Amino acid sequence: EILDDNRVPSKTPGIPANCTATIAGMMEQCWSRNAEARPSFEELDATISRLDLTNITSTALQRIKQQNEAAESANAVLFDVFPKHVAEALIRGQQPEPDEREVVTIFFSDIVGFTTISSTVHPSKVSNMLHRLYTCFDRLSVQYDVFKVETIGDAYMAVTNLVKEQPEDHAARIARFAVAAVAAANDTQIDEDDASMGTVQIRVGFHSGPCVAHVVGLKNPRYCLFGDTVNTASRMESNSVAGRIHCSASAARHVKRQAPDMRIESRGLIDVKGKGRMQTYWVRARTSNDPAAHRAERGGGGLAGVESVDSSAELARVGSSDTAGIEGSMRFRPRSSA
């Protein structure tokens, strides 16, 4: 005997009074006695994803919304801090593979007289100064498509041709970014409430060579760069002077080829800690109508006392290897008996 469907008591729950029409309709479709009329999981997911949860009072739905927003916010921070492929791996709970490049260009800058500034200016104003300065640098990094690695105190580190393929202009991007960064520093007041403190002066250095990058640590993981290229770029910065852009012979060769509009001037051989004697160069924008270059010169660095020379022949003599221009740095040095 076939029972009359109308006499079978319904086991479906009632529809809450505060449900929206869309959700109520979706529930009724799911309860349909006709299996063909019920929506698939994909259709349900699509319908739910289109819902405006702003005015929905359901605690469960609101919790889902809040969890989704929190996850999106956390992911956005990861994508700001790490390269895209690294952030995606971390979101999946995986350890990213190391990134290895035959040649990158690494930029370092620091603030001249930062120790004095820190001892004479209130810490809150020091942090405000750094925030204003490095916010400008961050905007410039987007403009020149330079990847910001990190800031440590007053030091700013960036790189090209690492997280993106930029083989034809990596040094040019860093050189132009450096000119703009020096200009931005010259426009940044040390203390917004005391103009007599003047503006920020930075020194800049960069170098081109091989590099490996990898995520280090589980708690507060860091995207770190490894290799002698990092050390040499740092030495270029520490041996630079206020308002000036200093680079190695390797970087100068790349800039000369990639950015003929940039001016390269020989500094000669200098003693570099841990490297011995190195041939190094000053870099600035060649074009006279470059406002960033004008502001950089106005900041006090300029090129005073440096002979303006064509470095093409000298760069050709230096050679083409990444370690060229380093005199005696690879020689065995006997340890002092002292």
C-alpha cells in the first residue's frame, strides 16, 4: 500500500521568521520532494557567495563573515611582506623552496647621523620620521617595481630580478630608485615641529651578483637574502657618503648597459673591509631636467670634488665577471702573529 505523501508528517525544521527571502527560498529548494529540483552543492556555494551578509542577524553567518574577513586581512599582510609565490606557499602551510638567481641587484641605504638624531630627538619623533621616510620609499618601490626586503632600524634594503624576472633592467631600476630615494630623503624633515633640525640625509650603495633567498624561521618568518652579493652591497652603502649613490664595478657595468641616461663616474680604488681594494663608482641621473636629481644634489651630496669622467674605457678594462674590480680580495693573507 502506497502511503499518501500528504499524510506523512514533515520532518523539516521551520524557516526562522528573520530569514531573508533568498535564504528562505534556498532552504525550501533543498527540502523539495523532487530530488531533481534540489540545488547542487556548487549552486548553493555560488548563491551563498553572492549573499550580502551585512544585514543578516544569524550568529553563524555573521561568524563566517568575520572569519572570512580576518583570513583575507591576514593573507593581505602576507602578500605585502612576502613575494606572491612565497605567501601562497605559507598560506597552504608549506615551506617555500629557496629562490636562486645568477644575478640580482641589491640596494642598501641608511641615514647619516642617525645615532645623533636618536640621542637628541624624542623616540616617538624618530619613529615618525622613519615612518614618513620609508612610506615614501615604499611608494617609490612600487613605482620602479623594486622589491622591498626589509627595514632594520634606519637601514632600507631592496632588490630587483629576484621575485620577478627583470634580467634586462634590474640595475637600471635600482639606480633610478636610488636617485628618487635620495631626493625623497632631502624632502623629509627630521622633526616636523622643528624646521631647524633640517632634512634627512641618506647614503646609498648597491651591487649586482648572484643571490639565494629563503624563508627562515617558523615564528615571525623572514624572507632573507644570502650570499656575498649581500655583503658587498652593504659595503657599498657603508663606504658611501651623504647624498651620494655608490656602486661596485659589477653594478656599474649593468647600469651602463641598461640605463645609458644614468651618469657613472669613477671613484677609483678604495679599501673595502673584507674585500681589499675595489674599483667603485658614483651614480647619478645624467639628464639635467630630472627633478629628483636636482633635489638630490641640493641635499648636499652633489658631486663636489669628483672629476667628471667617461668611465666606459675603465669599465671595459675591469672585465665582465661579477668579482672583477676587486684587487687582492681573494688572495691568501697570512694571519698576524700578534
